[in-house]
Amino acid sequence: MVFHGDKRMFIKHKVCRFCADPSLKIDYKEPKTLAVFTSERGKIIPRRISGNCAKHQRILAVAIKRARNIALLPFTTAKIRSREHREY
């Protein structure tokens, strides 16, 4: 509970979806699942924003990196790459 002046505000804590539902598995061969945890620019979303626990965030980061290496996920978006090439 956070006190903000005279009002009491309740902050809903995010729960790790992999801990909450053990049937969900982190697999580098499922790019749709991994794409949820990457930003529009291709960066891995931090754990404080995604709500993952530390254990699953580490496993997720490794899976995203593996998927990038075998070209299932992009390293960056096409818009960023094309804009960088024009500047040079």
C-alpha cells in the first residue's frame, strides 16, 4: 500500500505468469510467446515491467537470445536498420 497525501492507493503487484501457470513453458522455438517479452525496437523487456520472477527472466533472456541467433526473432526492427543506413 502506498500513501499519497490523504489518499490510500493500492498498487497491484505483477505476478510471474510462468510461476502462476506451470503449463506455460519457455521455449526458444516459440517466437510468438517470446515476442511478448520484447519491445518494438527488439529489446528484452525488464523484469520490473514484465512482472517475471528472476528465475524465469533469466531463462526467458537466454531463450530470446537463442531465437535471435537462429533468426526466429529479429535483433532490431526493419525501421531502425533502414534509418541507420541513411545517416551514413
